[in-house]
Amino acid sequence: MTFPPELIALLRGTVKPVALTGAGVSQESGLRTFRDAQVGLWAQYKPEDLASPEAFRRDPKLIWDWYAWRREAVKAVRPNAGHYALVEIEKLVPEFTLITQNVDGLHRMAGSNNVLELHGNIQRVRCSECYTFAETWDDDTGSVPRCKLCGGLLRPDVVWFGEALRREQLESAVEAARMCDAFFSIGTSGVVQPAASLAYAARNRGAVVVEINAEPTPLTVKANYAFQGKSGETLPELVKAVWNL
Ligand code: BV8
Ligand code: ZN
């Protein structure tokens, strides 16, 4: 794969790059993307209808089981070359910030440290009342496990639609996007807010915006460079081309 020489030159000079990833970066690990995740007994539900506090209030067991099913799916996969290429960038450029919408934890598993998990992490469980985190919980009680402190229902530590993102995480992400000199948007359809506005914040501050996605998104026409392809193939190639690895 060849990349425009001026882009290579630009990225060789980058000191504060940022990458925002979505479900597409985990697709080559065998995890379905958010939009294509609904298969089998979950096919009848739209993900954003399940990932909401209203849905949990309406039927906590249904939502608990959906996340238990997704936790098992994550346990069965491993990071792919796209995740590892982002680990390489962190080693090469100390001020690199990785922002992810993914709750699968695969970036950390790959070895990325400076990761902002904007929408939480599916492996973490906490009380829906007193916010206490549960290290262990009994999954086969036939009902939703309860908090040992206050008896509240346990829930996944993810941000549901209609819920605010954690303030410090969002502020760090917005700051990183505003201060960056290069912004990579990787494997995301760019529709969920506020994450989808970060690329525009970077572009408005003069950063070069590079999109790597399997299909066009609303950002494609606004990006300085847009590569339509698989992140697990394109990212390692780009890292090799820029940093002669
Ligand atoms: C909030 C965790 C308010 C849970 C998630 C402004 C305008 C319109 C709507 C809103 C707005 N502001 C807020 C909203 C509402 C809403 C929103 O954005 N709705 C959308 C649907 C329009 N936002 C919210 O509700 C946010 N909260 O606003 O709170 C508030 C404020 C203060 C006080 C109180 C309340 C919360 C948003 C977070 C929701 N939680 N996840 C869980 O996972 O179960 S969002 C979830 O969906 C993911 O985290 C991710 O963000 C999103 C899925 O998107 P992607 O990751 O991009 O995945 P997708 O499948 O869509 O696309 C994959 C792409 O990859 C595709 O393009 C595909 O082509 C590509 N691809 C596939 N394979 C590959 C590939 N690319 C490269 N390589 C491959 N191999
Ligand atoms: Zn509690």
C-alpha cells in the first residue's frame, strides 16, 4: 500500500497525534461491529434500544444477559494487527493519545496504556444505585446479581445512550483533540455524539485529519486523507511507511 509522500512527511513530524477508534478496529479480531452485532436472539433489538437506562429499568435481566453474552464474545477474541499498530505509535510518539468508543478492552489487552475509554468497559461491573464496583458476581442465579453494599442491581460500567460521559474522560478527549497536530479516525461510522465531534474539533484547530474506515462516513469528505480499507491491514502499513519499521 502506498501513501501520499506529503502525508508521510507530515506524520513524521507529528508530536501530539490522537486516534479515535470504533467497533471497526475490533472487527478483524472476530467481534461484530455495533451495527452488525445483533444476531441470533438479539437480532430483534436495535443496539441503542438495549444500551439505555430505560431498557435496563424496563427489563434488567434482558439487558444483563445481553452484556453477559457480549462479555463472552470478547473473552473469545484477541487484539489484531490494527490494535498492535496503535501500540507501536504510542511507543514511538510519547504524547500520542488513544481515544476509543469500544467497551471491549482490546486496546489495553494489546498493550496500549494512554487509552481514554469514553464509553466505559464491558469487563467492569458496578452497582446501578451506589456506583460501587463489583469484583465478582454470580452470573447463573437466574436474576440480575445485586450489590453487596446496598442491594442495588449490578450493571455493566458502560455509558448508555442518554447518559453523560464521565466528565474528566470527556474533557481529556476534547483537550487532546483540540491540541493535536494529527487526528486519526479509525473504524467508526462517526454518528454517535459527542465522540463523533472530536475529529471536527481537531480539524478546526488545523490538525491533519486521516480517516481509515471500511466504508465512507460523514467525516470522509471533511478528512484531509481518507483510506477505505481494513484497519488491521492499513494501520500497520502506515506505521511502517511513516516510522520505517
Ligand atoms: C449523551 C456503550 C447526554 C454501550 C455507546 C447530538 C445529535 C444527535 C444525537 C445526540 C446528540 N447528542 C447526544 C445524542 C444522543 C446520543 C447519540 O449520539 N445518538 C446517535 C445514535 C445519534 N448520544 C448519547 O446518548 C451520549 N450521551 O449525549 O448524554 C447527556 C448529557 C449531559 C447529561 C445527561 C445526558 C452517549 C453516547 C454513548 C452511548 N454508548 N456504547 C455499549 O456499547 O453497549 S455508543 C456505541 O455505539 C459505541 O461505543 C460507539 O460509540 C457506537 C457505535 O459506533 P462505531 O463504534 O462507530 O460502530 P459502528 O458499527 O457504527 O461502525 C463501525 C464502522 O467500522 C463502520 O463504518 C464500518 O464500515 C467500519 N468497519 C468495519 N470493519 C472494519 C471497519 N473499518 C476498518 N476496518 C475494519 N476491519
Ligand atoms: Zn450499591
